[in-house]
Amino acid sequence: MKLKFCIKFLWIALLIFFGCKESKRESNRWTIEQVNHWSETTGWLRGSDFIPSNAVNQLEMWQAETFDTVTIDRELGYAGSIGFNVMRVFLHHKAWEQDPEGFKSRMDKYLTIASKHKIKTMFVFFDDCWNGTSKTGKQPDPKPGIHNSGWLQDPGQRESADTTVFPLLEKYVKDIMNHFADDKRIVLWDLYNEPGNTNKADSSLNLLKHVFSWARETNSTQPVTSGIWLTKLNLISKFQIENSDIITYHNYGSDSSMKATIDSLQKYHRPLVCSEYMARPCGSTFKNILPLLKKENVGAINWGLVKGKTNTIYSWNDTSHTDGSEPILWHHDIFRQDGTPYLKEETDLIRGYCLNK
């Protein structure tokens, strides 16, 4: 009897312990009052997903040998000139693993440059899109005419479901978030880009849950999110909605599609940021989307700033420009490398909405 009682008591104690731990973790999600204060303080966010034009992927941007402050400074200057105040920037854990202190130093240098141009940053940790394997060192040249031919998943096609790599990924996330925990130059942490993409489906849900848990265990004073990208509610998007402080999402559709998405997400009473939009051939343009996002007070972050090695002027599945010729209609991006706009009427429109209060 005594043994049974002790076992029962231990079981109850464990339930209480883990129940309290889970409750504490859930309570770490920002309240509606907190996120509304964040929104009022931050104001309307508008900007681009950013990688310098001379980087084919995240590793080429962040490795010491190819980290280029001159290009970053010049191109963030283009962004500042049209009134952008935020950049969404992808990291990669292998660049950190190579040299944690150097990696954080380069992040700080990037933030200093961005701040000079009055631009805040939304860093992205993990990503399920494009190439499933990666290695440090010299990165491959872009394939002519192929959209994002060198972009890298992080941690990788196999690794995102491999729990043996989770301790390393946990150390990475916590090191970065604790190091920059009070940094006002960082407006938001995007923990996982498009989990479940590249045919992974729900196999990425475990890592998604873990990265939210790791983030909540840091001293970070910035909110966290993971952007909804699927049109149908599934386990991943449900978890994203229920655990993100700020609700972010991707929409490359027309203005009617964008409005429907906004309407469906406003019921959660949290600030909204569209962290990917603007694909001209799909009917998502600055002309029809940017005014809508401003009217609805939804953050507006389009994919692509400067034409470069990512080849995002080409459409996702277009193989008609493998000779490297330029498409008549750019898919993404706003500027050429010398700072001239692809379409001056677009940059004039952007300035009108972003610089005029």
C-alpha cells in the first residue's frame, strides 16, 4: 500500500510539475494588450525580404569570407530611400556553427548598418524551402535563369525531422536570442519559414514546436512568430496561429485573395504582418497590394529588393531564360544593382505610401 501510495503521489507530482511548466510556457505568449502596445510603438512596418545582390544564399551572406558590409550598406540605402523601415533577413545555423562569436559579430554589424538607414530587422531562423542539403565554404554559382537556384533549407531536408540534431539547433537559437535579447534594432523573430514545404508536410511540426519552446525559454524581449503560408488550416498552420505573438503570413495572390486572408486572420485580434507578397506575374503587385495593406494596417514585406544572384526576377517554375536573358516582367525585386528601379512608377508609388504619413 505504501509503495502504491508513493507511486501515486509521484505521478500526481509529475503531472503538477509538467502541467505548471506547460502553463508557464503558454503564459509566455504575449497578451493581446502587449501585442497591441508593440503595434502602436512600432507603427506600420513596410519593407522587403533582404539578401544582398552578391549572395546566392544565406551562407554566402553570413560567412566571414563573403560577408560584404559595403554592398549591404549600399542596398539598404536603396530601401531607406523609398521609405522602407524593416527587412526580413534569413540566418543559417551552419554559419553560426562555424564561428558562433564571429557570426554574432556579423549580425551586429548588419544591424548597425540597417539602423543607420532607420531600418529594423526581422530575423528568420529555420526554413523548409529550396535546396535540402548545404555545406559551408564556397557556395555554388547561380544557375542561369533559375529562381533561387542556390537557396538553402535550414536545417535541411532530412535534418528537420532528425531529433539527434535538435540539441545543436536549440543551442543555436538560444545563443542568438539571448545575445540579442534586448536589442531594439530587432523588431521580431521569425522562428520557422514555411514549415512543411518541399513535400515535408507535418514532419516539420516537431521542430516547429521545439523552436517555439526554445524561444520561450530565452530572455528575449522581442515577439516571436512563424508565418502561415498554407491556404488550408492544418496542424502546422493551427499551431502557428495559436503560438505566434504577432500573426504573420504569406500571400502572393491578387488583392481579393489578400483581403480574404486579412479578414480570416483579423478575428484573432493580433497585429498582422504579411511577410511575403509581390509576385507580378501572379497579380500581386505594389499597385494593388500595398494600398490595401496600409489601409488595413497590415505590415507589408515583399520578397526581394535588388536583382542579384538569387535570380528572383525569374518566376518560380520558369525555365525559358536559362541563357540568362532578362524577363520582360520581373517576378520579384525592385532595384537593379546600381540603384535604378526596375519600374520608376513602382518606386514613386512606394514612396507615396511609405514616406507620406
